[in-house]
Amino acid sequence: MASLGGSSSSSTEYIVRVPKNTSKKYSIMAFNSGDKVNCSSWTQARMERDMSNRRMYGVEETEEGAAGSEFGKKQREEARRKKFGIVTREFKVEDQPWILKVNGKAGKRFKGTKKGGITENASYYIFTQCPDGAFEAFPVNGWYNFVPQAKHRTLTAEEAEEEWGRRNKVVNHFSIMLQRRLREQERGPDDDDEEGEKGGKKKKKKGGRGGDLRIHDLEDDLELSSDESDSSGGEDGDSKPKKKEGDVKGKGKKKKKKRGSDSEANEDSDDGDFEGLEVDYMSDESSSEEEVGEEKAKSNKEAVPKGIDEASESEEESEEEKQNEEEGKEEEEEEEGKKTPVQTKKKRDSSGESDTSEDSDIDGEAASALFMKRTPPKRGGGRGSGGSSRTGSRPGTPSIDSTSTSNTLRAAASKLEQGKRQVVGGSSESPAAKRLKMESSSTAVTTQSPAPSGKSTPQPPSGKSTPSSSDVQLTEEAVRRYLIRKPMTTKDLLKKFQTKRTGLSSEQTVNVLAQILKRLNPERKNVNDKMHFYLTE
Amino acid sequence: MSEKGEVDLTGAKQNTGVWLVKVPKYLSQQWAKASGRGEVGKLRIGKNQGKAEVEFTLNEDLTMIDSLGNKPSGVQAPRDHPFTMQTVGGQTLAVFTETQSERISLEGLVVQRAECRPAVSENYMKLKRLQIEELSKPVRLSQQLEKAVTTNYKPVANHSYNLEYDRKKKEEGKRARVDKQQVLDMLFSAFEKHQYYNIKDLVDITKQPVSYLKEILRDIGIYNVKGTHKNTWELKPEYRHYQGGEEEEKETDD
């Protein structure tokens, strides 16, 4: 319905004033409506400029004062900066952000950053109504966007990336921050803090544990089974922090923490990742036994090979685990050896852990191996020193107690005797100290362990064993032939007995070769700065 | 000191409502010219068929626009400015003020946002045209000169600056050696202030000839060749004690 005329319009007029000299400067404080800020609910508030960006003239540079300062340093620095054209923006207080604290220490905090460019093209005015009905307009001097500041801990960008990758696996997000907190504490260790922290966390943890469901792969199960038994019924990652509480701080925590982080890192791998891994035997436990046994029988205390492959690693691992244990070494190793193929398949945490520590060891060993290689005749000394250094460098890993494997070991050893592999017999000479992964072999044990009567694998007869049907056999005879023909270096010899053709691993080759050389005791001569061996018949 | 930083929350508590109005630049310029109590115009708020209409009318005396150069441009500012009302939806806006003595107080909350628009008129168009003209002038201008500039560099027998310098030098004279002890005193007091000194600076401070000074320095100090404090002299360790700024001097034995 069209209405005629200007009906129903009423208006009131107000005078607008723009006061001239106000000492007050008006600014806008803008909050996001999502933050649900209700200004009237504030009981008290404090607001200050955030001066953290101010670079004091002397703050970043060396201290003032007599010691360590130079005469005229400031001016010189200033001149230098000018020369290079470095322009440092002036620190303007009015442009600095605000820090607003509402309701005291426990209340909210806001940071207000100045929004630029509001006075460039248009001006904002605040119209307030005065008691006399007139409007007063004040120009707005600045616009600050206030955002609430998080008091809870947040993840850094890298950590966030990590966690994002695991988002489908981790159900309990509480543990993410907990791990981070504990990691931080480890970096800046303070036991009391940790205690308090953990104590404080206890309640939450219990609650968390109750409702917690951790998706674990086979990894986790295996890992936990191999863990110490002090973990009380913890089947998920959450048990780790609890374990940490109970444990002796130093070692246990360190180990587990590392595990924790390791396990979390490891979960990143998908199924297909392990396909290319070299493992000696995929399924058969007995064959893995046999293999381990073989290797043991073969090896001697000689130098460590430079090459490293999976099998070597696993053996090394097992080595490491029991290095300090003299008795029952073989059994332990065997068990480890059994385990390791399985473990390597899945890249266990423990393997990962020992791997990392092994790496340093391997280097050390390789170094000592090199040393060994150069002076095979000087066996005693070389080995001794090498061995001792090696032992020293090994980290103390918990040794796995096992006594039941002696039988199997002996069985394996006896199999070896009949086997085509040549066993180096010089083990009896080997000094006590040297331990190699291959050393796990009975031969080493015989000499090193004081009375491993039942344990020691019977040595296959020293000297040449029947050569197998393969083309190239690493026998004393073969080596002798080479050395008679012409002088060769150890490297050359190794090349002759390539691992693919003899069927030995590189480490085994090295060991066996070293033993043979010991037995042969060839002449040495220096050609082109290289040590060559030769025999005269 | 609890006053500073403390925000006066009276405005928030009373829930004072204010309007935030966006005003064109020319209008705010005109408002700045207001005299007396600052009256600039009238605001009419009406309800027309249920809708609120707000309009601002500029005072007559404020309509004269001064163009660049302060000459009357003949352009008049439009007088009528309807307000466009907007909601404050996405943000919660509060107004706070800061005094010179750095007292902060919360004045109130914004309840209404508005934009002041000029009613389109001939006047407005002229005004806009004026603005565009002013803006389109280039900031830098190339100007052709009729005569070459010859006033800048004239050959001079000796520059005035040089003459002054020579005079100063003569006045100062050559540096005279004073007693070794005095020099040592000067050096020690200098090294109390800073640890590392350049030889030139020391010469400046002590006003001694370089060779003499070097002799003395070799006695009590060492010369840093490498490191961060390159080519600087510092006192020998036995002569210095920089622990939080001690005052005593070590006596030298001559």
C-alpha cells in the first residue's frame, strides 16, 4: 500500500561538535567476536606497551663497562652499519603492540597489534552523546586488533608437522604434549621439576589412561614384551610416562624416552618400507640359528669388516647386548640372533636404538679393523689394543639372560663342522679382549671367557677344511697359491675372495683371511707405500 | 606505580554505547577548521517508515574548500551527508583513550557503525575533480634552466676549512712529552673505563707523541693482533682487575 505524503517520519536534530583540544587520544580496541569478550565482566585490567621489540643500543652488543669494551665501539658500529646501508627502523613507542591483562594474573591475556593505514584515506570518528543531547565526535588515532594469548603450551611448527603425520594413529592427544614436556625436561634436567611435573600429571594420567586407547601395531607389542618388566600392565604408549615415573631416572628414562620418540618416529613407516630390507632368513627360526651358529664358528677375533649389511647389524646388535657378559654369551647371541631377523624386519625400537649406538661402534670397529688389517702379524698387540678400545667404546646395554641355548648352539656348531665353510682355527691364539660381532663365535668365547666349558662351541679342526664345490674357496691353500705367485696386499686378497663367490659375508671373509694369514705368516714388503705379502716356496 | 597501566573500566561497566563513523577526508579537514566550541554541523536522526535515517548537515561556514596553496578554489563542500548504518557483527569494538600522562581508560563499546557519505551533487563532483587534479600532479618535475648554474664550485686558493685546520694545528703545537708517571696515570684512568683502546684514541687522550706513548704502552700493556679486538692495546693482566668496576689502580714500579 503506498502511503501518501511523508507520513510516519519523525526526526530529531542534534548538534555535532568536534572538540578542539582534547588531551585524550582515542583508539579502537577490536576483539574477534568469536572470542566472546565481554568488557563489562572485567573486574580489573592492566594494559601496557609491549616493549620486546626495542633494541637497546647496547643490549645486543657487548656489555658496557670496563671489561671487554672498546673505546668508541658504539660509534664505530654505527658507522659500519651506515656504510653497509643497514637501516634500522626507529623504534616508535606508539606503534608498539599492547599487552592487555584482564582480571589479574590468572585472567586472560591479550595482545593488541596496531592496524596500519586506517588514517590514510578516511578518518574514523567516535560519536558519543553528551548529556545535553549533542553529539561529540572524536577522531580515532589508532586501531588495535586484540587477540587472546594462549597460556597452554603449544607445539612448534616442526612438532606440529610430525604430529600431523601421525594423526590417524594417535588417538590420545594428551600424550603428545606430555611427551613434549618430558622431552623438554630432559634437555634441561632438574629432577625435582620432573617429580613435581610428573606428580602433577599423575592424576591426569590416570584419567587419561582410563579412557585411553592406543592403536598399536605389532611393533608396540613386541617392544613392550622386550621391555623391562617394571612396566605395570601398560600396553600403550601412555605406560611410558608412567614407567618413567617409576624408573630410576637416569638410564631408564633415557632409554624409554628415546624409545618413545623412536617408536613414534618409527610409526611413520608404511608397510612397503621393509620390503627391500635384507634379511638372511625370512621365516625359519632354526635356519637363523644355524646361520648365527655358523657365523660364530667362522669368525675369529680379527678385524671387523668394513662392509655392513643387515645380518651383520643384527649380529652386532646381539653382540652389543652381551658384550660385558662373558658367560652365556653364545646363548644370548643366539637368542638375539633369532630375534634380530624378526626385529630387523620390523625395525624395532631396540634395534633402532642399538643401531644408533652401534653406528659409533661400527666406526670404531672399522677403524680398529683397518688397524688390524695393516698389521696382521702383530696380532697380539693389535688385537689387544683394538679389542680393549672396542670394549671401552661399547655402551652398556642390558644383557639378555639366557642359558637355554647352549644346546642349540652346540648343535649349530656341529653342523658347521660338516659344513662347507672353512673355519679358521687360529682362534685359540686370540687374546682375550677382542670382540667382534662375529666374535660371538665360539672361538672367541673359548679364549675370552674363562670357563665356558659347556658353552664353548667345539672348534672345527684348524687348518684346511674340505673345500666346497663352489669355485673360489677361501682356503689356506688358495691364499698360499696367490701369495706364491706374486706379492699382494690384503685388499687384493680380499678381492680374490669375493663375497658373492665364496658365499661368506664380508666380515667372515675378513676374519677367515686374517686367520689364514696368521697361519701362513707370509713375508712382507713395502711396494708403493703399501704392505704386500708374499711367499717363497 | 600501580596507576600506570591500570585501565579505568568505568566506560565498560556503564556499557556506554558509542558510534564509530567513517568520515571522508575532506570532511575531516573541514571539521578541523571549526572554531569556537567546535560545532560543525547538525545530525538528524529520523525514523522513516520504521527505518532509521541519519543525516549530517555541514555548517555553512565550513563549506569553503581550500585547495593547495591556500587560495579559495571556488569549490564548495557538499553539505548533506547521509549516514549508512552498519552492524558491528564480526567484531567487538571497544574504545579506549590514552592521556598524555599515560592513563588508559575504557570509554565504551561501539554499538553502531556508520559511514558518512556525501550526497552526490554538483559541488561534490567539482570537489572530486579538484582532488584528482591535485593528485595527478607529478611529485617530481623536470625544469629547464635558461642559464647554467655557476654558483656552486668556484676554484679557491685554499678552502676555508683547510685554513681553519692549519690554524688549529699551529695553535696546538707539537705534542710535548710529559712525565712518564703522568702519562701512566692518564693511561690507567683511561683503561679503567674501557678495556681495549686503539693507539690513535690513546694518542688523542694523552696528547703524547706516538713513539713515546708506544714505549710506555709496551711496558704496561699488550697489543692484540688477532681476535675480535684487533689491533688494540690493553693492559697487561697483572695491571688490570676488571671485577665489576673496581676503583683502585695498581701501582707501577719504575
